[in-house]
Amino acid sequence: MTTGLATDPTTGPGTALRGGADTPAAPPASPRRRRRTLKRALIATALALGVTAGGGYLWLDSTSEVKVTGAAECTAVTPAGTGSGTGSGTGDRDAVCGVLSSLTSAWGAADADAYGALFTQDATYTTYVGTHYQGRGDITEAHRALFGGFVKGTKLADSVLGIRFLGPDAAVVTSRGDTYTGGRPEELSKVQTYTLAREGDGRWRIAAFQNTQRRPVMEKASFLLSPGTVPGAEK
């Protein structure tokens, strides 16, 4: 009696042949093979994303230069605001710049006492990692340790962005700055604010210092996502 099914003599009767082929259909992939295929696909995807992210980071970094870099010579800056630093010549501006120059010299000489003497007795000092020092003694002893450790052998670089007098006895200086060894760096990675006061002996000293590490890639990304945050001077 005929069943209507082609048979394969090697497998016995009842095995259906498709399209005239004389071999059975391939068995499904094993769980191990499927996991291996999935793993390879995930690795390839991760590599592609990594390359894309790396390229994007490099592009952001290469396009994040600032336009306003400041003046390497503090005395070349025209002060703003009110006080004798603007209306009665440049004497106070030069005195303020002299404090910053002495600060650089004391750092280069690793002289913690000379460095600390440029601050008021109750000065505050905030580093770019967020460490906050209170008082001249605290600032002096911290730099004594730094000059013998983390920043040993380094120099200071400053580029003044602005000097603003808040009255006859107070001034704010903003600058770009960095520590370095060897040649002075072209790009300074920190933004700094000095608040200075003229004390009773007639000398200007630093009453407060704030140091901020610039994050160029994060800054550039924020400008792209929110163009309204770009400073006027950088547009």
C-alpha cells in the first residue's frame, strides 16, 4: 500500500524528504552556541560604542579652547570698579599685582612662611579638590607639607582675567592658573579668584582664595546642550 511519502533507505520508511533533498533538516543551534553568538554580538556592539564615544570625547576636547585666556602680566590689566585703583592712578593695582607676584615667587622657592604671610590672619583658602583651609596658620602648614610632597619642585603660572576694586580697600582678581615643571604651559587648567584687602598697616593681603579645576570636555558638552550657558566673552 502506497503512503505518499518518499522514503530514505538509510533512515527507513516514513521519513519525509523536502524539495527532493536526501538529507534531514539541520538541528537547532545548541544553547552554548547561542550564548557564544550573543556574547560576540555584545562585544562587537561595546567596541563600536567605545570607538564612537572615544571619537566624540576627542572631538569635544579638541574644540574646547577658550577665547579669553587673560594677561600674563598682571600690570597690563586695566582695573574696573570703584576705588583708588581706578580713579587715582595705578598704584593700588600695582600693589595688588605685587602680592600675586610675591605669591608666585614664594611658591617657586617652596617657602611656606613667605607664602602664608601674603594672606590675612583669618584668610580662607579652597583648593580645586574642595579642601578648605581656615586661617593663615592652616594655609602655611598645609603648604609646608605640599612643598615637600605633592607639589615639590613645581612653579606657579598665572594669567589675569580681571581686576575689580570694590572700594578703596578691597579688590577681586580672577585669573587662570596652574602648577608646572619645565616650560610654562600654554593652557592653564584652573580658574582662580583672589579677594584682597588693604589692612591697617597699608599692605594688601589675600583674604580669600578659591581654585576651580576647568573640565573642558564637560564644559563644551554643556555649551552644546544649552547654548544659553556660553559666557558672553566666549561667544
